[in-house]
Amino acid sequence: MGLTADSGWCRREFSSDMTIEARFQLQKGTFTLDVDLRLPAEGVTSLLGPSGCGKTTLLRVIAGLEKCRNGFLKLGDEVWQDKNQFVPPHQRSLGYVFQEPSLFEHLNVRDNVAYGVKRVPEKERRFSLDKAIELTGIGHLLARKPATLSGGERQRVAIARALAVSPGILLMDEPLAALDPAGRQEILPTLESLHDELDIPVIYVSHSPDEVARLADHLVLLEAGRVKGTGAIAEMLTRFDLPLAHSDDAEALIEAVVAAHDDEYELTYLDFSGGRFTVARKTLAVGDSVRLRVVARDVSLTLQHQSDTSILNIFPAVIDDITPLGKTQLTVRLLVGGVPLLSRITRKSAALLDLKPGKSIYAQAKSVALLS
């Protein structure tokens, strides 16, 4: 449900180069939220962390739904909260998508999406009603009532309603949490298309690393109400001072471009600054941008470029850092054309190869997943 459903908006345009500054200290029982953030005001910023770490609380404070006395919030040159003022939620140019869609059951889909649009002056509308419907792919649902929709369809309607009121920022609180696996698979393509199409910042709460890997550009890692780290998603996933690089599913994300297709072998070639990935043929156009996931346990290391191997994705790399993982394994952080990549190997293998920071080596990616 977009916050605009209940009242009018005082809205302003934000420049594309604006930043979001958020400083909050909030005590709720035994829990303390204490954050100081400067976020890019473009793309998708994901708030990630375990249950109870403060993700939803932070989102609600940004929305003004949770009042924080010791707070400061600025979007571009517009201050929504400081020691002298507090802009109420209904006057903040934002859309909010909750875990539960909370649609108006007596209205059909079109009327649900249109609710609140009339309160937005026409000259200040960045999204038309038709555009919100198009972006979320709900055109075939407009005449139906919410009770007849699947969970994924209901959530797409809720997203369309939040967009239709032309927000300057979109807040999403675990929009897939209440869905079954089929519902998640139904709505993920919608979220990915929004990532590509929206020119407004999105702050996305999740506890799912998979969702974050597919959608986020920027990551805020929260733990017990405090910021443990923040930065670009590719860097955050491979930092040894953060827990993500030490998990069983440690991974690296690589942005690449479709370079060509191989008709004879049904392959697609994807170029990045470190070389060229080869994957099974995808229905993508040459020039399309894609995101690749490479799991650390699927990356082996060798001192020489191997030619008598079935592995096609082999890249020259430089060892950036090495950290132990338990008694038997190590995680190696590599730079491949400046792009970070992780490899999970045994301590014995590292000793036999005499691995150390600064050493040149070859990384062999046995498996690669295309996320977008």
C-alpha cells in the first residue's frame, strides 16, 4: 500500500545526483537503532540483516511512520527531519510497499491503483496511471477484485499503487516475504524490470541474500540496530571484514555485457573488464547488460592457464587477500581485471600453490549463474 492512499502530498522534484542522508537514534524497549548513513539516491539500496536487526524500523523511520526525536533525514536539498522540523508521512514524497498488500477489497484493481492519484497535481506526476500499470504488468487484471488474485498478483497491484502517486523515493519492506515460492518467482521479474526502468531511488528491505544479489546496487548491512557496513553490492559481498564473504554461499557479482552468440554450440559470450564468460545460450540481445553470480566454492585456482580442461571460463587474476575459514579451508579474494572474485579452497591446496597476496594466478569458474 502506498502511503499516498490516505492523504494528499506536498511533493518536490529531486535531482538525479542527490544523496540521502539519514541519522537516527531510537530506543524501543531493549532495542536501539543507531545509524548514520549517506546513500546514493539512485538505483536500489538494500537493507540486509537477520530478523530483529532493525531493517523495518529504519524503513519506518525514513517514512516518518516511526517518530525519532534524535533524527535527521535529508533527500537532496530537502530536509524531512531535523531538530527544528518533522515532515509528516503524508507530506513526504514517497511510496511504501508493505509485506502485506492491504488492498481495498471493495475496489477493482484499476481503482486500487488509481486511489490517491487525484491528490497529485497533474504537473507533478512523474508516472501516469498507465505507466504504473505497464511497469508492473497488471493490465490484464484491471477489472478483477483483490479476492480473485494470487499473492504475487496482489503484490504487483500494491507496487503499481505506490508508483501511481509519483513518489520521489520508493520504500519496499520485504515485498516477497508473504509469498510462497511460486509467488516469489512470479513477482521477481517485475522487481527486476522496475530496477531497470525507475529513475527514482528504491530502498528495499530483505533478509534474503538471493533477492539482494538479483536486485541491489548498494547494500547496507545491519546488525543489532547498527550499520556493520555499507557500499556497492559487489564490493560488500567480497569484503573480508564482513560476514558475507565467510558464509557457505559466499559469492561475487560481476556486471557484464552480451558480446556475441555462438550458433554452432548454442553459447552466449559475456564480456567484462577481466575477460569473457561463456554460458549456455540466452535469449538476450548483443549489448544487453547482465549480472553474473559466481559462487566461491565453484572457483578453482591454478598457476598456469590450463588448455586440457572442460572449464571454459578461465581468467588471469591477482591475489588480493587470503583469510582462513575453519581448520581446513581458506577464502581467497582475487582481482580479475579489477573486479573482485572469491575462491574457496583447502589450506593444503593453498600451501601446494604457495598462494600469497600479490601473486598472479588463474581463476577457473566451474559454474556461473546469470541473474539478469
